[in-house]
Amino acid sequence: MPKKLLTLQLNNLGKKFYKEWVFRNLNFTIFANQKLVILGGNGSGKSTLLQIISGFVTQSEGDLEYSLSDSKIVPEELKNHISFASPYLQILEEFTLQEILEHCLIFKPFINNFSVKQIINLIELDGSKNKLVKQFSSGMKQRLKLGLAILSDTPLLLLDEPISNLDKKSITWYQELIANHCKQRTVIVCSNALEDEFNFCNTELNVMDYKK
């Protein structure tokens, strides 16, 4: 069965904090299977836009329309179709690696019906499966976050500054994971113009173009 592909329409989107508009009048279509990078300097609102797309933050004006193979997605089902990774995302640090993967598997399947053991192997943390996440280095935590997002079976993948806390070897690992497992998915990357984060993207959106 072919994968269902997700399309997203941003209609006159705007976000205001107190009396200041972060961005406004943002109209943009993100097509199925598109690889999009959201660019902008620090404090420009790019992470805010990504969080609005994820449903974690509410826009001040405008609306978003999500379609899965031409069928509209109702808001309460959106979480089932999105996976998200960011350096500021909190994870359950009192769990071991194996426990947190088993916990996440309850809510969303992994792509290709990968088992927990296979996921641990793919994120290259085989020697840490019984280690508490709170004992992980910042790089290991970021690798776990990225692995959970990229390897979850969702048509829309959202990544905020994905190579934060990664060394050169782990950046190569991230790029290979994207290349191998995101061919038939819509991917949106939020970046501070670090090409290693988004060199696979074919479209860009600069938040600075939507300032009031």
C-alpha cells in the first residue's frame, strides 16, 4: 500500500506576542513530500512558526489546513501524523533508553515496523539500552530525540535546529538517517543557516520576509 502524503496550507498566518507581531500575512503551501527549510536569525520567529505548524502553539490570526492524500485532517488527530524533535524538547529522563522507546511505541509505531532493538541499533546507542536517559550526554539525548522523530511512522517530520549538540560523526549519522528514511515524507527543518542541517531541502521559507 502506498504511503499517505501530507500537504499543509498556511493561510494569512500571523503571530503576535503582546503588541508586537513576530510575523504576519504568511501565505505558503507545503506540498506532499516537500523538504522545506525555515530560515531566519535568532529571535526572528522561525521556531515559533514551527511550533504553530506542530500544533503546540496557537497562531494569533489566520489558519492552517492539513491534508493527507487529499483528505482533511481534523485537529484532534493531528498529533498522530506529526513527529517533532528540538533541543528544547523535554524527554522522560527517569526512563532507560529501552523503556522510553517501549513507551513511545505505545503511542506511535516505528517506520517499517522496526522493533525497539532495531531502533537502538539505528541510533547507535546499543551499549546504553539499560542506561537512564538522565545519564546521557547532551549529544546522546539529541541523537535519541532525532531517532524518535525520524524513525516514527508519521507523514510529517518537524526538526528544530537538528544538529545542535552533535559532533561531526553524529551530523553524518543524522544526514544518513534522513536520506534513508524520509524519501516519502514531508519534512520541515528550522535552521540558523547551517547547511549541514538542511542540505537535503529543496525549498526555503525565510521568516524575515513576513515581518509587518
